[in-house]
Amino acid sequence: MNERVPWQGWRRRGEDAGLPAAKGPGSRRPFGATWWGRAWLEALEQRARLDPNRLSRGRSYARRGSVLELTVSPGQVEAVVQGSRVTPYQVTVRIRAFTTAEWDAVLDVVSSQIGRVAALLDGELPPEVVDDVHAAGLDLLPGAGEVLTNCSCPDFAVPCKHSAAVCYLIADALDDDPFALLLLRGRPREDLLTALRSRRSTTTPSSTPPPKPPPAGIPARKAFAQHLTTASGQARDRGPGQAGGLPGQVSGLPAPPRPMGSPGQPAAVKALDPPRSSGVDVRDLVALATDAARRAWELASGDADGGLHLTFEQDLARRAAQLLGAPELADLAHRANISARQLTSWAAAWQQAGPGGLAATIDDPTDADPQALAEGLDALPGTTEGNRITAGRTQLRLAQDGLWYRFDQHFNDWTLTRPPSPDPRDLLTDDTDFPPGAARPKLRPK
């Protein structure tokens, strides 16, 4: 809560003395730095078309800090605005919150592509989300008739200058965090992420099989006694003088147990939290220990090499591939000092093609063999840039390993969408999303 009293220090006349003019670098600062912030202001300006003078005065109020408090909650924003009088005014801005059924439709749209969750967590609102929600019969961004304002001042205008000042600062809040718009529509950030996580867990099969219960086993004393009895019987059957024929002699060591059928999670990590002074989050510690256990299991079982040869980018993509579609991917991106959208594309590439897919994703365009490039152009007529062929929202890349990789454009990013192939035509067969304007290739027998 802001305890400052801005009218002290400049008030020199009576109770209704005018406010000082905004001065300094912020006296002409704009509002609505993002496209969705500007869309909010357009709805405000359309509503105030009958009296636009209130908007300019509202901007001045917002720039000089007359809005003392601003609280965003589901369906409304409450604010305290200092006007020309000593007593501040109470302002409320409301828009309609979605119903449960309507939110189900929004969640369907947001969870349909993993890049959308990553974009939101990275502070962006993809236009495709708004368009697809609109196609479902809903509007995330309110229209002019949806923004309802109320102020305790005696001004008859709708909106008054105090309400307009609050609306301009709401645009700042939307610029800073697109989840504020979703909160206005009725869902807090944590509730929304929980719903998306739950929806993904019910629609996406888990990459890790459920752990098998450990065998019941028998006490070691009983097992050893049984082994001695068996060895003694075998020795008597062989008779004296034969190998292993001494009574009671153990014939050999038992075979070592095979590794578990699947990697597990180290239970000891959960037993004690790290000291607060260490700066280590217990969730990060559990994640790292679990990853180390998985890599150790791969080495023990011969399933893989544990990723000991991976570079930093490759190991980061490998870990991110296990978090695709989960909010934890954004935390990993923050710790790695890259954007969530970039790490999502790395994770998708690793999931499709491992190190080769990641190299095709992050490597800059390079010169390619003209004959091989001509084969790619025959499959996908388009423009070339080094080893890349682009037609509409589809792109083929000829990587250093001699394989072709297909990328599709999502949210202005190129994302690897299929495993590689030595023949570029294999990446374009049965393609319902072939870019418009490009000739479909005529497939020929290999």
C-alpha cells in the first residue's frame, strides 16, 4: 500500500487547489507499449468518443502519479485517485468475467500448442490466441461496451478523468504481464497454470512409465541358508575329489542384480531441505538429483551413454524436452538466461531429432551442395538462403549430417516438427498444411 500523500508540498491554497502539471521525462510518456495494451486503450477511446477531453486529462493524472493504489482482481480493477480535493476518489473499472464453460473453451485454445503457454510465460500474448478464442465465440480483449467505469467524483462524464487515468495504468499492467488480462476475465495466473498442467497430464501420455513396486524379497539370512543347503547337496552328488565337492562349500557368488526397469526419483533428496543460506531451492535440487539418477540408470542399463558428451546447449535442450508444455520450462529458461520461446523450440527439436535436430535449429544458414539443394527445391519450390528452402510457413534445412529437416512457422518462430529424412519428399508427404501458393511436388518412387 502506498502511504505517500502527493498533495502535500505543493498545496498552497484552499481545499480545491488545482493539481500541479506533470513534469520531467515521464510528462509525455506514451501508454500501450504492446499490441494488446493498445487494443485496451482503443476500447477506452471508443467509449469516450463523446467527450475526448476527459482522456487527455486522464493521461495527465496517470503521468503525474495521481493514481495512489491500483488492484487487479477477477472481473474488476479498484483504484484510489487523488483529484483536486483533499479526499481521494474511489474508482472501479469492470469487464465481464468468463463462465466456467467459456474458460474451458479458452483452455482448449491455449493448451492446443505448447508455444502458446511458453509465450505467455515469456510476457507475450500471441495474436493467434486472441484470434482462435474469437473463433470460439469469445473475446479476450474487451470491446468499447464492455469497459464499465464508476467513480465517486461528481463528474457526469463516462469515463471521467479519474477513471480514464486508471484505464491508462491498466494498459501498463497489461503491457507488463498478459496474465493480468486473463485475471480480468476471471482466472488468476496460478489457477490458470494449474488447469493447463492438469489438462496436459490428461491429454498427453507421460514419457516416463509409472514406477514398478519393488519385489517383496526374502530376508538375507534365509536366502544365504538356502544357498548353502543347495550347494551342499550338489557337492554330495558330485562326490569327493570333484570340483566343488567339499561339503558345505559355496559353489559361486550369486549374479549381480540387473538395473531397475525404469529410473526412479532419489528418495533421500526429499528428506531434508537445504539450508536457507545456501540459496538452493529444494525443487531445483530434486530436479537435478532426479535427472542424475536417470542418466546413471541409462549408463547402468546400457540404454544410453547418460549424456556425458553433451554440450551446454544440448544438455539444456535435453532437460527442456522433458518439460515441454509445463510451466517449469519457463523457470529453466530463466535460469539459463534465454527466453522461454527459444528454449521451447530447442526442446521440440531435441524431442524430434536429438543433437542433429538442435544443430539444425540453432546453426546459421550455411553453403550447401548445389546438387542436394536442387533436390530440395524440386520437392519444395521456394526461396533459398544458404542451406534453407522456404515456401510460405514451411521450411526445409539441409544440415551438416546430410539429412533434411522440416520446420514450420509458429508465432513467427521456426519450429522443427518432424524427424529428419535423407529425402526431402518424405517430409512433405500427406501434408495437409502445405503452404499456399507453392506447387505440391510430384512424388516419384525412390
